[in-house]
Amino acid sequence: MRDLEGPAEPAERAEFAALAALGAQLRGAGLTARALAAWAGTGRIAALPARLEAIAAAPPPTPAAAVLALLVGGAELARDRLRGVPEAMLEALVGHELVERAGDRLRARLAIVPLGAALVVCDRLDAPVERDLVCWPDDSSHHLATAIPPGRRAAWLDLGCGSAFAPLARPELAAQIAAVDLNPRAVRCARLGAALSGIAHVAIDTGDIGDPRAAADLVTCNAPMPEPPGGDSARLRAAMPELWRRADPGFFARLWPAIARAVRPGGMAVVHGALDAVQPALAAVAGERALAIYTPDGVPGFAVAWWRPDAPARFAAVRRALTPDRPHVDPADRDAALAPC
């Protein structure tokens, strides 16, 4: 893993600085998590799709709401609706191909969504469903990000990063962050999000989970859906054409060896995925393994796994209901699984 002091080349550094300045301007214009919660009635990004259609139907009542309607809600707005946005900022958004302009009408090409102090970039909610769609973060993104135990590490590797939700949500967890995804479109969005957020210690590259790379103290993965029983991958591809949603044949057979190679001695892996894929894989590896299942019996199961490959052998699992106070898996669930009986 290379030493990270931001982008290496002068042109890349200039581009990063320009986007970081633009991100700061956007936050100053109202693109913040607090303003998002006030506008949409929730700050949880995964809950926004159910609310945005009704919100977008009403004219934005404030300049900050107009910025959110444009960049989060995907609304097409007249220039005079964006009274709080200087012309130079709009020109920068158009120049970076984040917004398109036709006369006095503006519309975002991509969604830019506040996440804590960061900005996540992904495809708009109304974007056509395509193989390389960079999907709106769902609850699985939140589960992975909130499940990572606190503490500063030297290095963190996020496999199949998508829009880099987890590193953007928790950039304080490591001095150096590397993220990788097969989808070049996702890599572009993740890089835009990191730059707009001013997070210089994350490097995002195109690649496969099994590619050789430097080891890290923390390795994470929000795994796609496994192949259905019988290996009917064609049906899964038809039902879920987006690249990130479903695993190619052999993905899970490669994932766990890749994680084992990537975790430094004393390190940890955190994986979110379908229970049918995660639980058997954990049973087949050594070390300390904890599993938190958060879906009820009788529905397709999902879970978060914590794995320390070189720790004393142990396997423990816990099932708990999600609540309004704790809507996502967190490190307390790992502690509960590993607590003495």
C-alpha cells in the first residue's frame, strides 16, 4: 500500500484541490447532513428513496432546499431557484460534469449526498438500471460502516467499494485507506466523493478482490448476492443486472482466501453479506469468528461477520432485532456474540 499524501501527480493534486474547494462550497450552500435531515425528514440515506418523490414534487422552500433538490433529489430546476448558489459554483459543477445545463435549466448528472461530514457520489435514483450502475447506498452500506469497531489503524482495505460509502463514512479509522472495485464507473464516483469530501488519505482503484495487494490491519467487504442454489447465475443476472448486486460465479470461493491474504497479523476483517454465503464460509476458516444476524427467521437472511484470522479459534453468533434506536449492526453486536455464556 503506497504512502498517501493525496494524489501524486501535479494535475491530480490540482483536480483534487478544486473538487475539495467545490465540496466545501456545496456544504456552505446547504448540502449537509443536518440540512438533509430537515428537508427529507431523515438523515439515513437508505431511507431517502421512499421520501424523495413526494418532496421533489413541491417547489424548494429555501435556497438550501433547492441545492438538496438538485443534487440529492435529481430535480430539474430553473436557475432562479438556486439563489444561494453563486454562478462560479454552478460553472464548476458543470465543468466537472456533475450538473448539466440547458438554457436556464439545471439538472444533476449524478447524485451528491451528504454523509456525516462527507459527500457520497452515485447514480441518481432515476438512472436507468444498467450493469455498471453505481447504486444508491442501501441499508447494507450502513450495516457495514457502523459495524466496524472504533480505533485508528495504519491501513484499511475496502474490497468491492462501490461509491466508497464505508471509507467516506468512517475516514478516521485508518491513516491510509485503499479501496478497489471492478466497476470503473464506481471508481470514478468514489474518487469524486473522496475529493469533494476533502479526504486525501484514500486511494481508489479499479481491480478484482483477488488481485495481489499490500496487507492491511482492517479489510472490509459489502458482498454481493451469491449464486442461487443450482448455480442459476443467468436468472440472478436477469433479476439483478447491476454489477454490485450479484456475485459472479466463484466470487465467494475467492473472497475468503483474498481476505486471509490481505489481513495483517493481528488485524480484522468485517464482511456484510447474505447469511447463506457468509455463515458456511466462516465455519470453514480458522481464527476468531463472530456473526450478527439481523434479519428475522423466515425471510432471506443477512448478517455481518467479524473475523480475526490469527486469533485463537472461536465461533459465536447472535441474532438481534433492529430497532429505531439501533437500526444497524454495530460493534456491540460483536461483543454480545463473543460474551461468555
